[in-house]
Amino acid sequence: MDEQESGCVMELVDDEHNVYQCSRCRELWQFEADGPEENSWQFCPACGRGIRR
């Protein structure tokens, strides 16, 4: 399976500041409200992998 196709998971790493981390590229993302799913993210903006739910 192609690494790009295998996807990633956005993991909540700091609940107080609403920070998520891509499980593959390890890039951090902070959301003002909710998380990646609620903000309609389908791909990690850094590595381009599809976000698995």
C-alpha cells in the first residue's frame, strides 16, 4: 500500500489549547473551536495524507 494512501490520524495532544498532531508527519495544528473533523478537514495540510476517522 502506498504510504500516501494509508492515511493518518489527527491525535489530540493538548486538550487545554486544542492542539492536534498528525500521526504520520507529526505536524501540530491548533484549532480555535472543535477539531479537524468538525472543521471538515479531510487531509493533513502538511503531508497531504487522508485523515482516517
